[in-house]
Amino acid sequence: MAIPQNGPGEVLVGVRGGSEAYAAWSAAPVAKDVRVIVVDSVSARSVIVEPLPS
């Protein structure tokens, strides 16, 4: 799911050999299927992300 500026959106995060969905916020919009890096956690199921540098 795309993440609009100041979210929320959704990302899949690799956890314990699988993947889990987390609510995600970003300062800038992030298009669908763009790889991101988690830079902070807001709560147990919410994260702040940035696009992964090329």
C-alpha cells in the first residue's frame, strides 16, 4: 500500500523468518512497492519509514 505524506500507509516487515504488516508513516510520500527502511517505531504495530537509498 502506498504511504501518503504524513501517512498512514502499510508496510510488510520481515520478522522471525516471515513478514508482518505494520502501519507506517513517512515525512514524504512513498509509492507502492518501493523498498523502505524502518527508522523508528511509534508503537508495537506502527513504524516510521524512509525510502531505501539506491
